[in-house]
Amino acid sequence: MRLSETFWILISSSTAGSMRVTLKDLAKKLGLSVTTVSRALAGYDDVAENTRRRVRQTAQEMGYYPNITAQQLRRQRTDTLAFVIPTHGPRLSDPFFSELLAGIGNEAGRHRFDLLVSTQPPDSEAEREAYRRIVHGRRADGALVVRTRQKDERIRFLSEQGFPFVAFGRSDLGIEFPYVDEDSYTGMRLLAQHMVDLGHRHFGFISAPAGLLFCRLRLDGYRSVLQANGFPANGGLVVSGDLAQRSGFRAAQELLGRTPRPTAIIACNDLMALGAMSAAQKMGLTVGRDLSVGGFDDIPLAEHAHPPLTTMRQPIYEIGQRITRMLVQLIQVPRGLSGEEEAPAERQVLLTPQLIVRESSGPPPGSA
Amino acid sequence: MRLSETFWILISSSTAGSMRVTLKDLAKKLGLSVTTVSRALAGYDDVAENTRRRVRQTAQEMGYYPNITAQQLRRQRTDTLAFVIPTHGPRLSDPFFSELLAGIGNEAGRHRFDLLVSTQPPDSEAEREAYRRIVHGRRADGALVVRTRQKDERIRFLSEQGFPFVAFGRSDLGIEFPYVDEDSYTGMRLLAQHMVDLGHRHFGFISAPAGLLFCRLRLDGYRSVLQANGFPANGGLVVSGDLAQRSGFRAAQELLGRTPRPTAIIACNDLMALGAMSAAQKMGLTVGRDLSVGGFDDIPLAEHAHPPLTTMRQPIYEIGQRITRMLVQLIQVPRGLSGEEEAPAERQVLLTPQLIVRESSGPPPGSA
DNA sequence: ATTATACTCCAAAACGTTTTGGAAGTCAAG
DNA sequence: CTTGACTTCCAAAACGTTTTGGAGTATAAT
């Protein structure tokens, strides 16, 4: 088949540079076995110093680079972590995830793990399929779960399958699993108490999708403070948003339309708090004087908002690093089976967020 | 070795659920060959309707899921895209990337591609290694390059290797390659002209790392407008930032300390513009009246800033989708070799950003 | 001269798929 | 009874590694 041969040559020359050098090529060139070449490159000591040099030299010259897929198949591990980002609408404009992703990405890199990212709407069939692919398809060695939900099916699934994972956030499934979480309840208590101490009596709260555990905890914390201070148990208006800025804007518009008008608005996260400030300002109110606003997260923008936002600081970047480090340890533990005892890995971490008072909060208008 | 057997049983039962079902297991159970099982599941028509049903049924029951790594190795493709995010400091807090990542992630998912993300400092050895791993290690089928640089070595490398990629941004290497870019030069001209038209005469400009092509183009556009309006060629002060909010803050502080004090500050991106607003406000200036500020990108925050930021809108999310779609087409083209002509893929796209006038810009203080 | 001890090397199996190139069997037409 | 066409199945090779369990050769000790 002369013609087909020509064809092949054309093709292969047009994709120049894509012809890969394999161990077999190296072995042939060197007059060695594939085994020896492999072991030489891996640095085993059952190959002569001289041979090793020769192999390395030639590998360099021929531009050998191991095929990672083949390594993965043979070694039965991928050295990859999976991170499925729950994204509500088409967008994920939440800086929270940037920050987290940076922490995860950098730490994964430090441990020579690749990171597989996918974006899926929470609780969707697509999300379930993504996790199935990861676990059953052996696409990664471990998974990171974020924005945990009340009865989190992702956590249940991963637990049942015995697949290594670490969560950012807890859940209430009655399952013991490794996580890092900030203490949303206590944190929100601190923030709410701060507002009460300033003299506020009329509150508005901007909550978020019911299923998100941290939102419920924050709302609970908020309510507990109101109650402890003798305000009606359900005192304070609660409006729900979707964590995005725009929804905070709308929620605040609604809250500020009520009578008596709240003098302090607390939002479930910074982004909505910023939206709320924006709404107040559009109505001609001066935030920090006419209305106090508080957020939660301390995203980088909070500090540079106008006025700077009072909020609860969570070290998001560091949490990203930390859950990643925990996951890597979890994955690597089996390898240490025969070795000496490792430092016992931390499994459950609860951080207390720190109150950051800035100019968006102050005493209510009428106070001395 | 009785003991070792017991040991193995203990281990394997403790990792319950992690024992995978393979094609071979299915074949044995069904009394068929691996070939037939594989082809039945893949839907080939050379397996009897009845057998196919039986196979699918059993696969379901036994919870079979193909091993993706094995598929990748055999098929010689990974169905994976690689995205190396250039991140300066340890953080990546730029919402620009969230937005972009969302677009990329969603579009990749739509085409059933996985997304491999890594974060690396630009122009570093680590970054080079990341690309080598992708290309030579065959870790992905294509790559996305963003934040292009003047002589972009990533682009040179990928081109030389004949590896499929699409860039967000151009470069000046004299190489033809597929990209989507917004017209930074023209965009910035529009913005600067807007300020001139408002009556401003004293400008400050917040620039960014020299190597970033879009920054140079924006600066060029800015200068060209000053010049065209008869202001001194280098009229207007230029201070450099690193694209982060904080650096915009500092740069603005410096600019506002000069005499005559600029009445308009334009920043290379929104984040620094927001930082600049923050600095001005801290000095007691009212943005939009005492000082006009303009940004570039129209990140979601721009609209909700206080005051809302005048900026050039780039559809970042859509650009993410678009470069991803282009890359997928590029990768899949070889598969269509024998088929009919496909719609010719677009290779180079230049978008003109749109001026969004908001309240952060207005006439200079002394004007009628 | 024989045995032990390193020291180097390698053939073959395995990881779990997909694909190639038939091999059997059935059935209808000649 | 042959032939050819069709249907249904399969053995084996391949993808590119790593690892197992020796084999072959020197060198040193007996």
C-alpha cells in the first residue's frame, strides 16, 4: 500500500514533535532492556553507576519524558486530587473560591499532586456523576468537599465508598469524617453581640440557601444572641439571598423598607454584605452612621470596601492549604504501613473566626 | 504463609468498597470474552441484542465503571484540558480568574472534558515544568494560556511542540496561533477620551508588571489619547502596581500626593481602581466629584462598588467559554479527517470592550 | 577447584482497556 | 451439497510503564 504509507508520513510530519520517545525506544538505542532503563532512571542501585549515567544521558538527549497515564495505570494511583466546585448559576463569581482554590492549588503542587477541578450545580445529577467518575473511574486519589450541606450526600457517598476525602465544613449525617471548619455559630454570636453592644435594637439578617450548613449555623448564632438579650426570639427580620452580591442588594432593599427600619444588617457572607451596603447607599444612607452592616469571611475586598466592612475573619487561603495537606496525608498513610509511626494526622479541626471591626459598624443613629 | 494471607484479608476488608469490578470480572461472570463485554457496553452492533442487554444488566448489578486511566492509555487521549493559572504571590485573589475559570469549567464539562488546574508563578521554573508535564507527559490533550506576556515562552513552547492550545491574549513572537483577545489599546483609548471629554487635564495612571502585554497596550492607548489632545507626550503620572487591590491603594496614595494633583486616575484593571477609590476616600475625597476613577474589566464588584465604577466591560465569562470551545474544536479536528468538512473553526478573535460609565467618573472639581 | 557473594542485568507479567483480524455458526440461494 | 452472506463471538496485541523473580558473571573466600 504505497499510498497509505505516504499518507502516514505526511500526517506524522505535520504533527512534528508529537512523536513521543518511550522507554522501549531508549532501550533499543542503548542496547539495554526496558527494565534496566526504567530502573536506571528511577535510581535503583541494582544498575551499574556507569550504565545509569549512560541511560540518563541518552534520555536527556532523546528528550524522554515518562508517559504519566501509563505510570498511573501501572502504579494504581493518579497522584491527583479532585475538587468539585459547587456553582449555583452559570457563574462562580465568589472570591471565596478564588482564595480557596489558590490555597488548594499551591499546597497540592507542593506535594506533587495534580488538581482536577470541575464546576457543578449543587445537588444535581451532574454533580453526582462527577463524584462517581472520580471514585469509580479512579480519576483521582482523593477529593475535597466544600460548602457542606445539611445531609450532605457527597459525604455520605465518599464515606460509603471508603474514598479518601477532607471537607471544609461539617455535616449532620452521624458519620465521622475528616474536616476543617470555622465555628460559624460562635463567630456569628460574636458579630451579633458586637452590634448589640453598640446599642442596636432593630436588626435585619440576610441568610442564604437553606441547605447550606454554615448558613444555618450562622443564623442560629444570630438568633441566640437576640434571644439572650431579651429581644423577641424571632426578633429581627430574616431575608434569604443566594450568597451573591446582587442578592444582598435586593435583600437589603427589602429589609430597609420595613418599619421600624433596622439600624443594623448582618449578612451571611461578605459578598451579600457589600451588596447591602450598596443598597443602603443608593437610598442615601451613610453606612456606619445611619446603618451598620456586618459580613462574614473577610474576603480581601472587605478591607477595601467603602466604608471598610466589619466582618468575621476566616483564613480561607490557609484553610485551603490545610484541607489539602490533610487529604494528602490521608492518601499517603497506607504507604507508611511498614514504616515507623508517622505523626498522627489531625482529623477534625474547628477554628474560631476573629471579629474584625471596621467602619461599616457604629452606634445606631439616635444614640448619645 | 498463613499469616500473610490473614493480613491481606484484614486489609482488604477494611478498605471495603474499594475493590473494583473490571471488564474481566464481568466477562467471567457472564461467560463471555472481555472483547464482547467491552463492545456490548460501547454499543457496537456486532453483538447480539440479547447479549447486549444481558451485559448491561450485569454491569449495572455489579456496579461496573470503566477505569478511566486505562481508557486514556489505550485510546491515547485524555479528554482533559490543562489550565495553568499564573499567580503572583501566594494568593490569587483576583475575581478575574474566578470568572474565567467558571466559563472554562462549565464549557469543558459541556464537552465532556476534564479540567486540570494548576497555579504557578509566571515565568518560573515551576511553570515551565508544569507545561512540560502537560505536553511531554501527555497529561492533557490541550492547554489554555492566559495573561499572555510580551515574549511569551509558554506560547513559543506549545507552538514548537505542536501541542493544541488557545490563548486569552496575543503575544509578539511573530508566531501565528489561535487566541481570543480584547482590544486593550482601543478600549483604553475610549476610557481615556471619556475622561478628557469630561474636562480632565491632570491624569494619573496605575500600570502593572511590565511583561504583561495587555498592560502595555492599555498604557499605550492611554498615552496616545493624551498626546492626541495636545497634552505632553508623557503627561500624566504613571505608577506601577501588581494588579491587586492593595497595590492600587498604594499607587493612588502616591499619585494623589503629587502636585498638581490629578483629577482623574485610570487603572489597568478594576481591582486596582477599587483600591484607588479606597485611597482617595481615606484622604477625604469624594470619588466622582473630587476625583474621577476608571477601571478595566468590569468585574461583578465594579457595579456594586461605592460609587459604582466606570470601566471597560470585557465579557470574561464568555471569553472563558469561547477559548475552551475553540480548544475543543482544535483537538477534535483530527478525528474528523475522513468526515465531511466541518464549520471552519475561528482562530483569532478580537473583541472591542464597551465603555460603562458609572458614578465614579464626572467632571473635574473646578468646572462649570 | 569449589562454593559463596555481590553485582548487573533482563524476560515476562501486570495494570484495564480498545481494536484488529479472524473464527465459528446459521441460513438462504444456487 | 456448496457457496456466500450474515451474525455473533473471541484471542491476542497494543497502549507505556513498574515490579517480580531470577539468570549470568565476575570476585572473594574456602
